[in-house]
Amino acid sequence: MSTQILMPALSPTMEEGKLAKWHVKEGDEVHSGDVIAEIETDKATMEFEAVDEGRIGKILVAEGTEGVKVNAPIAVLLEEGEDASAIAAAPAPDIHSAMSSIKDAVTAETKEVKQAKAEPAPKPAPAPAAAPAPQAADGERVFASPLAKRIAAQKGIDLHAVNGSGPRGRIVKADVESAQPGAAPVRKPAAAPAATPSVPSAAPAAPSALPDARIFFKPGEYEEIPHDSMRKSIAKRLTASTSGIPHFYLTIDCRIDALLAARKRLNDTSPKGEGAFKLSVNDFLVKAAALALKKVPECNASWTENAVLRHKHADVGVAVALDFGLITPIVFAAEDKGLAAISNEVKSLATRARDKKLKPQEYEGGTFAISNLGMFGISQFTAVINPPHAGILAVGAGVEKPVIVNGKVEVATVMTVTMSCDHRVIDGATGARFLQVFKQFVEDPAAMLL
């Protein structure tokens, strides 16, 4: 019997991906463990191995197709002795019917939106002074798209409990997908009579919706660059972070003259060939942050709705800027690693990140993060927390400044560090203690050996 090969979930958060390349063609024999395709997620490109043996009977998704949903059929595998007739006899993949139904729903929704726009504004009618404002109640008409109604029925969601973000408060697909089953009906304010027909583009948008930037510019005045999967993921995660995590910020200055001197001494002793290393300032900061997290374990934690997860190791993510986005590979158990090991690991992670060859387990998770823009001359900035972390350090450039020591003015190299904290996990005093310990390790690198 023929078997459908499904789009794999190559990471816990993967919802869709791009079928970047096929390594097989129709008619090829495959065995368990053979690489049959390359799948591109938002962060990396990974090889997809066959789990069954057989012959590729039909490729359903063409090479280069983007937005392929997880568990969607991408090919058909024939068993030994089967031919193409088995594909016709087998239940057809539901892709075309699903696409057809979605197309029908979108068409119906478009027609209804056009009808809603074409309807004249209702004339104001005198209402009894004591008439209560309309509320969500059984029997009240709900304005929702056919697709939204279908999804709501499948998820068991009461549409009275959903706020619509479409034209004239219409409930659309995105509203239902973000709603929770069992939510209480929403009390809607009284409808104000429309004095004059309003222009659709001038209608107030939902609080979470922003106007499309294209409405402010004329065609030909800009170049439109479609979003790739990484940019979409970055936008989704950071929007969720800034809207869902209560950020607060703590800033501290660190003298790094001793750190720079230690770095130079250690780099001068680096062997040639195997075992060679070249330490950066960031390598010291990763180590200092990891040790500070062990000293102040309240900051080495993650928020969940039921509990705070306090981690046993300091897994420090290091933000790496790419030409096509940003990724944060992780140095696991950084508190137990030496500076040379951290340095070589970060360089390897950064190289593979730029080649999109990282594995999901190398960039997903972690307990804390560091973002360093000092090499660009940025003196101070704030960073957005990357869930599931509860904090991130934004590191600026080391700048020579006058400082007062024992009543005398000295010139010192000062680095400004700002910590973004998740206030659900980290209180102000706790974050301050962490930065105090971090500063001690940075200003006296030898203390990292204790």
C-alpha cells in the first residue's frame, strides 16, 4: 500500500517550512535513513531522511515551495511491487480540497466585505432614553466570515466572546485563531449613529492592527521585498515578547581595563595550530554572565503560567547578526566551560548560523542571552527579551572616560551594560544584585577562577 511522506516538524515550534530541495526524483528507490530532501525553517536548512523503504511514486510539493504546513503530504512512497496505479487507488491528499474550500471561504468573505462596504450607512433613529446598550447575548447576530465561523465551530468557540478586527468589527480568521474556548461573551458598547458615510481606509483599526504602510506611498516610490520565513518568525516572536512580557531595564557601567589586559596576555600565549584560540571581549562577558546567573539563580529562570522554572545550568545565548535576520545560538552550561572553549564554540556556532546549518537544539531554549553592539560603536541600547528567557544583556562599546578614584581623576575604559528584565520573574533588587555580581567578574577577571 502506498504511503504519504509528510512535511516533518524539525523543531518544537515549527509550523511550516520551505521545501528547499529534493534529493530524489519520481521512480527513485529510497531506504530508511536516506536523505531525500532539504527543509528550510525560519532559522536553518536541515536534511530530511526517509523513515520507510520504497520507491518515490509521486512528488506532490515542488522544489522551492514556501509555506508548506507541517504534516502536509509532500510525496507518495510506493511499496515493492506497487506501480503508479496504487497512487490513484489510494485516498488522494487533502491539499487540493483544502485549498479549494479555503478559496471558497475567502471568496465568500470577500463578497461579504464588498457588500458591507456597498451598504449605505444606517440613518440615525431616535432610541428610547432608557434603552440599554446592546450586549453579547444568545440570539444576537454575529458578523463573522464563513471561514471564521467554521474554525470557531471546530474549536468550540462562542463568537459572542470574540472581538472582531475586520471591517465594521467583523470577526475574521485571525480573531478566532487567537481566541480561547470558554471565554465569557464580550460586552459591546452601544452603537453610535453614523452621521455621514465613513471612508473605509479612515475607519479606526483594532488596537492590535496597524495600517498597511503601502497606503502612505505611491506605487513606484518603493521596492517591495517579500518577507522570508526568518523575518516572519522574528516579527512574530518579538511582537509577542514586547506585548506579553512586562519589560523593565537596569543599567550599569563596568571598567574593562583589567579585562582588556587579561585578554591580551591570554591571546599572546595562544598556541599555534590545534588548540589555538583568540579571545574576544564577548567571551569574557558570556563567562561572567554565566557565573553571575549561578550566584543569583533567581535570574536564571523562565516564566510559565503555573510556576517559575529555575534552571540548573546557565545556558547563555549569544545574538548573532546575519544578512537575512538575527539568531541566538546557545552556549550550554557556560559556567563549566573555560574561556578558550567558549570562544571556539561561539565562533563555530556563528559560522554555522550564517550558513543556516544550525540544528534546532542549538538555538532553541537557553536561559539567558547577550546582545553586543559594541563593535558597531553603539555606546548604550536596550534589547528585547527572547522567550523563554527572563533577561538579556545589551552591551555597548568600551569608551575611554574620566573617572574619579580616591578623589583623583583617571582615564578608564568604561562599558555600559543594560539588562532587560521580565518583571514577572525578576524584581528590581534581584536584577540589581545580578548586575552587581556581573560587574565584579568583569572588572576583576581573575575572580572567575574562584
